[in-house]
Amino acid sequence: MNYKGMNHKDIQIDRKDILFQPWVGSQYGDSSLFKIPVLIVGESNYTDDVEREKPHSTFTHRLIESIIAGSWKHRFFSNIQRTFVENATDKDLREKFWQSVAHYEYIQDWLRGPRVCPDDEMWKKAKPIFKDVVAVMSQRF
């Protein structure tokens, strides 16, 4: 899959313990629909087959590309889109929205399935990584 939406490919968080690099839309920041940087933070990702999801670092990018294309849907992402834009089912508007925002998963470990809670160690590990992500995103835009 290509990452045509990833004009900010140079946004890479340089930490050995980051599993999922954030999505940064090509219009993120001052050029966005909102004229400000908007970072959407999800809790976690889950899978029943970690090997199938490799490479993990591009998982968020592939996920957002599939949402833009309309080939994958999830209530969390639909609700987020509808919070910001009126018609989240329109492909052009979906693309404009996702190109205007950044998205990051707070927990940097795979969970076994939906509605599985991250453990205390996952929460503890995530905090310093998140601080670094916010610092990098703030410096860039």
C-alpha cells in the first residue's frame, strides 16, 4: 500500500520502544481544515495474529489509508470523523479530514482482542513515549 497521504514521512518518533508510528496527514497543522494541529489519541490496537500485522511501525498509516479508502470501518473512527465533519461517509470529506489531523495510539503494545484492558505495565510504558510524541509534533508544526 502506498502512503500518498503521508507527506510528513519525516515525522518519525525515534524511540526503540515505539511500536506504532503516528499518522500525520499531509495538511496537518496550519494548512488543515481546522487551521490548527489536531492530534487524535486512541487507546490501543488489538489483533489475533501479531505476525499478520507486520510491519508494526506502519500499522497506523495502513489503518488510516484503509479508512480513507472506505475498505475498513470502525465505530471509533466513524465517531471521531462525525465529531469534526458533518458527512463522514463521503470519501472526499473523509480524506480531507484525515489529511488534516494526526492520529496516535497511546498504548504501544498489541492487545489480544477488543475490550481487553491494557495492564498497568502497558500504561506505565506508554506515558514517556506519549510525551515524546507530543514534543515532536509540537516542534514540527
